[in-house]
Amino acid sequence: MKVLVAGGGGREHAICWKLAQSPKVTELYCAPGNGGIAQVAKCVPITATDVDAMTAWAKENAVDFVMVAPDDPLALGMVDAMEAAGIRAFGPRKNAAVIEASKAFSKELMKKYHIPTARYETFTELSAAVSYIQAQGAPIVVKADGLALGKGVVVAQTVEEAVEAAREMMEDKKFGESGSKVVIEECMTGPEVTVLAFADGEHLAPMTSSQDHKRAYDGNQGPNTGGMGAISPSPNYTPEIADRCVREIFEPTMAALKAEGRPFKGVIYFGLMLTPDGPKVVEYNARFGDPECQVVLSLLDTDLLDILEACVDGTLDKLEIHWKEQAACCLVLASGGYPLSYKKGYPISGLEEAGRTAVVFHAGTAEQDGQIVTAGGRVLGVTALGGTLDEAIDNAYAAAKPISFTGMHFRTDIGRTTFF
Ligand code: AMP
Ligand code: GLY
């Protein structure tokens, strides 16, 4: 089969790496791809958000199957466009991708169907938002409604900080139109867990659990990032909690989306907080998390294309999915300055040596005159397995040792903080 993956980060590298292992995949393309993806797929220079160009290219090149990996093209309706062009495509349609594209939508859905989440209110007027913050007190959480690269959330410790965050989003338009509506919610406490699940519109198959590390610096300090590392499975996600999540959150969410006429096919991302009152939803995403994808797919022991096809065909319940009885750790090596401003174009050394004991997924790299150079904020995701979580973490750090580039920074405590 001729397969096209839309996207070009570490997540897409992991997806292409896994798909390339499928005997059914005869030709693999990735648009736009990156310097590492080019080692397992042919890269096509189309930006992931260019729905028209992507669809036209897939049609002209007789692509059999498209996997849309990032949030933006899903929110723009790339799956709908592929389907309209007669191409089988994996991912939620636009009307289901809205669970990520609008926090206000997903919060209303949870309220309507009694799915546990933080109490909240939605505002379009700054003055009303400020009065609400003052009445509720701190700590309190302020979120831009739309997509903001994982950076549109402020967990404010004081009323002043929360008011300032709301003002920046609503008045200064820090996140553009994403912030013209804000959700203000109760601050929850407890460890965070990500559970990704394959979904076919009706059924859902949770993957092995994982845990992201969103803050830029050690000890969960500094600004939020797209994710500085991940581990799988999460030590906090016990079988009892998993049962509870399936019953109280996962299945009710699938049923709610179906009841609303928005059946979800694709990967649904449950960002959970294990609070003293039980597991609650922090956020939904409509796609694989990044870097969670790197650890989870490293542990997958079933042909990924078989699973993606079952999701599209609505036959997920007939498929057995196997996971390695191991643990995985992905350590992100980032550009100096990320998530704020950073420079690109620095040569990267040590990749070959690191690749002997780990899989080095490329997040933001490019090839320049035969040399791999930095081309993004998150540059690489060094991903290693181990018999235990401790072993996987040690293996990832050991594998990353030989890698260097100007300004490289990473967290030294991935998987080691007791409270994530
Ligand atoms: P989100 O983009 O909604 O996942 O939020 C980013 C991060 O902000 C989450 O991973 C949490 O660490 C934190 N966060 C979001 N909402 C809440 C909340 N209601 N209470 C506490 N922390 C939160
Ligand atoms: N790692 C968090 C996300 O992909 O949204």
C-alpha cells in the first residue's frame, strides 16, 4: 500500500518508523517530514496545514491511505477533504476534531454527559472574566479557547497573575483569535497521566499509559512547552484507576461524541489528572501526543497499519493489540531558548552513536549539504526501552550522551520527579 503521513515532527517520525516496519506498506511518504523522517520515508515539500495541496498530491499520486497526525490539519478538515476525494484517511473529521480545537466545546460536552473534569466558566468579555477570577480566588487556571501549541494555559497562583493572563489573551491577543474566548477553571491537583486510545467511531482501544513533562526545566519549573520528555507506562496508572477511567471517562466520551453526531475515528488523547476525588479530564486532544507517541509506539507490538485500517473501517473490536512488557523513556533535546526564541541551523553530532542503543526520533531537524542540522525548538527525542522504567530512563540518558549541538538543553529528571 502507498501510505502518506501528514506532519513533520517527532511524533510523525515515530509513526513513519513504525509504519515502515509493516510488510503491507510498499511506499511511504511524509509531508513535509524532516531530516530524520527522510531516512524511513520519502519527504514531500507540502506544509501539513495545506489541505488542498495535500489532497491534490495524494490524489495525483494514487495514495491508498493517509494518516493525518497533527492537530491543525485535523481541525481544518483534512480527513474530510481526503474522504471527499475518495482517499481512505485516518484521523477524526473536523466535527470530531473540535474536542481539541475548542476547549469550550469539550468542557460543555463533559458537563452535559457528566464526565469528570474541573469546574469552569467560559468568557468572551474581559470584565466578566476578571469578576469571576476575583470571586473564585487563586490558584485558578486560565485557558485560551483555541489551539495555542500547548502554551495557551496559565495555572495562576495569584488573582493578579490570573487577571493578567486573561488580559493578555483577550485584550493583547497573545494567542491571536484563539484567546478571544477563554475558559477559566478550578485548579486540580494530582499526578498527570496521558492515555491515548485508538478509536473507530464506536469502539475504543486504550494504549499503554504515558506521562509527558510539559515544563521546560527540571523540577517542573519554567514555562510550559510542547513536552520535554515522556515515559510509558505511567507508574501512577494502576489497573484499578485504568478500570475507573474506562468506565467513567473513555467510554462515556466515545458515546457522547457519537450521540452528538460527531463519531470519533482516530487517536483520542485523554489528558488526565488523578485527583483526590478520582481521575478527571484535563484536556482532550484529537491525535497522538508528542512526545507520548514516541514512547507508546516504541512499545507497540502489532502492525500499526492494521490498527489504523481497523479504525477507519470500524472493526477495531475484532483486532487484538499487543504491547511489549517493557518500559520506555523519551528524552527531548531542545534548542537553547525554547520554548521562547531560539536559533536554528546548528549541526548535530553524535547521532549515529546514539542510534546504536536507542531510537533517535527527529522533531525539528533538516538536512543541509549531507549534514543534519537543528530546525526547530524540540530537536530530537532519544527513545530507549528497558525491562523496568528505571532501566529505560538510564538507557535514554546514556544513549543521548554523545549527541551535541550549540545551545542544546534538556531536562535531567525525565521520569524521576515524583509529582509530574
Ligand atoms: P492543557 O493544555 O489543557 O493540557 O494544560 C496544560 C497543563 O496545564 C496541563 O498539563 C496541566 O499541567 C495544567 N492544567 C491545565 N488545566 C488544569 C487544571 N484545571 N488544574 C491544574 N492544572 C491544570
Ligand atoms: N505532549 C502534549 C501534546 O502533544 O499535546
